[in-house]
Amino acid sequence: MELSSLLHDLHRSSSSVKPRPSASLPPITELLSRLQEQLIGASSDSETSSLIGRVERLFQTADPCWLFSANGDEEWAELQAAYGALVGALIGCAALPPCEDDCGSLPASAYRSVPGRAGPVCSALAALLRTLGNAGCPTGVLLAVAAPVCVFAVTHVQDQVWTSSSSRAAAQSLQEVLLRAGGWRDSSHLLMGDKRREGQGGEERGLLGGILDVLQPQLTKDSWQRCEAVKLVFSWTLLQVTRPSLSPHLSHLLPPSLLLNDHYRPENCILGVHCLHHIVLNTPAADLCQFNRAEVLYQALFKHLYTSDAAVIQPVLSCLLDLLVVLEKPPSSLGPSSSRRMSCRHDDVLRLVLTHMEAEQKVALRRVYTSALPLYIDRMGVAVCRHLRQVERVVLGYLEVRDPPEETSRLNILEVLKITTRAAWPRMAGRVDVLLRCLLKLLVAVSSDSGLSVSVRQTLMNQTCLCLKLLDGCCHGDVERLLQQVDSSCCSPEVLSCLATVTVMNG
């Protein structure tokens, strides 16, 4: 459709747009304002669809010199505002229906019409971006619309109930057009921009600040649960921003992450923990400690250690391990006198984890705990002596219980025993008798367990033998003398071979 025909249609649909000869076009800001009003005031889906099509044809057929014409800073500001308002109206045509309460969830039927509207909106926005990119217009116009367009595209590219295969393809295409229009390499480059030359500081042409401005009204305590998409867009944004770009926006990124972390629904809580962990890994320690932020994070995460959801506990333990280094020096790096006298947050976390491990019966949680425990024991170093009684009870209890088919818990607990023996060897001699009986029982049980694969059985026996060697080193050969007294008639050749390996290696 020719531009003159399009303007004629707009004239027929609104008396406020005065007819002009084809050679005399109305100011583009006047036309954009009228299109925005019509999109907002459309009374039916067919009228909205027709208007979206007209907007798309306008960007496809009109002369870029007219579309982006302005003189002076005031007119440029007016033009950018007009394009921003029109883009906002287009995005509103495919907006997700808000939840009526704080449940944050609507039935799939509530989103039935969204994918059909999102496709045409993506097409119209892509037409605008292509024209902007091809015309080489000032970046101010592009940056005025890029942030809301990016938020819209990320919302509809998700595999969720409000999208379909066609709407996701359209949103993906819109993302690609946006990257080309702004000359961005990928999504991370789009968010963080290019670093300026040394000495100038700051960021250049990154959309992170603009996207956070778009999301901010929906990220408050009372509003974030009204839209299912906002948490996904926020996490998509945050998890692609790395240091040093994250720190300047910490005041806007931390509160929403804490809101997600504190939510009662496990999926929201897990998402919040991942966001907090990303912040911990990509923010300088000085910035995290400022305004007591690190302590707030610690308290928010520590309370999750009382939950019984393995999916929540796993990321929490991982995040706490990295956060504790920010809050205090690792006990293993302190001198012997300091580690004896001072109890710290590392001790609090380890003590609580060991307490829960002693009574835990759920297989999933046992695996999560045993996967994290070696890292915490290694971090504690010689300070693990403060927890030796609990560690011993956990080791004995977990080695007695099968965990087929991979025996994850037992293998992790053997790793705990090795790390503990190396770190606290002067204190292990008094525990050799009970640990030796447990390890020998494990060898016998594993050798006769037909339910284990050959590789798992061999790994378990090798790790058990290594623990025996370490214990023997702690008690100056007592283990070797005890092993030589084992009655060969009570053990399988496989077990005797392992025990012989221990004595030969020690010799």
C-alpha cells in the first residue's frame, strides 16, 4: 500500500487528522500520536489487528527522512517520546492479563488470545527496527524504543502458556532484528554495551538501565506476582550481566532477587537463589559488604537450611559457600590459635547441615547434603576439629546405608572422611577403631552386592582402601597391624586383595 493510501485511511478513521496533498505530509510526531491513540482506544480485535497492520506498512513504505525528521534538541526529544509512546501502545496490544491476586498464576485459557496478537506486534516492531537500522538514524531514537522492545521479545520467546511456536519464532526474529539494528553482538553485549576507553569509565549503549526502568514498576513487593512473565524477564536480564557491569545496578537488582528468594513457591525461591548466587559471584566483595548487604543475603539464605526441599537446599548450599568467603576469612586460612578460639558463620552452617544429616532419611536430600559436605569440610581445614563428633556420626551412619545405583552418598562420604583425616589427622587416632570396623564392613558388603555395577563396586572399594591408608598414617601403622589379623576365611578374595594392597602400599 502506498503512503498516500495509508494516510487516507488514517484520515477516514479520524477527523482530527486533516487531509493534505501527497506532497505535503503531516509532521511525523502528529501521526505517531494519533496512531497511539487509536491503538489504545481500539474496541475490537479486528480493529486492533488492522491498526497494527497499518503501523507496519507505515514503517515499511514511508521515507526514513520523514519518519525520523526533527530539528533541534527539543524536536528530537519530542520525536523520541512519540516513538516510545507508540511502541508502548503496540506492546500493550499483546500484554499478558494480570493475575487478580498474588498467586502469580492463571489458567492456560486466560492466555489463549495472546500468541495471536503477539505475532503481528513482533512484525510491526521488527519493521520499525529494520528501518532504523537501514536509515542509520541517530541512536537516540533506537535507544528510546530498544528497552521495551527487548522486554517484549524476551517475554514472548519463553516456552510458556502464553506463547505458541509461531509467536516464539516471531519473538526470536524480533530479538535478532534488534541486535542487528543496534550493532550488538549478542544479548550480553546488548545489556552491558561496550566499555569505553580507559580513563573514561562507565558503559556505552547498554540497555541494562533502560530495561530495569521498564521492569521496575512491576518488580515491587505488591506487584511482581501479578504477572508471570516479569520474574522470567528479570532473571534472564540479571543472569547475563557480569562484573563490572552488575555492580552499578546492584540497588535495582538485589531487592527483586530477595523477593523471589523469600517466596513460598519452590520454583520462585530457586529462581531467587540463582539470582542471588549470580550477584555474589559478579559483585566485588566491597560492594556486597556495603550497607550490610552481605549479611542480609546470609540471613535470607540461611533460613532455607531448615527446609526439606532438596531442589531448594542444593543451590542454597552452593550460594552460601561463595557468600561466606565475602563475609569472613575461611577458617582454613587462619592460624591454629585463631581457629581454636573463634566460632564463625562457617561453623554455624556446617553444624546445622551435620545436624540435619544425622536425622535425614530422604534419599534426594542425603545426596544433596553429601555432595556439598566435602566442600565445606575442605573450607574448614583444621577447624573441622570442632565438629569431629558430628562428622564421625554422619560418616558411620551414611556408610551403612546403600544408595544404588551410583552409590552417590557413600562415595561423597568417603571423600568427607579423606578430607577430614588429612585436615585433622592428630585427632583421628582415637577414632581409628570405630572407623576401621565401619570401613571393613563396607568392603565386605560392597564385594557381595550383586546390584552394583562393576565400575561402581571397584570405585567404592578403591576409595575405602584409600581411607584405610590415610587412617593408618594417622596412627603410625596400627591399622596395618590390625589388618594382618583379619581372618581370611571370613572375607572374599576381592576384599583380601584390597586389604593386601593397603598393607603393601604402607610397607
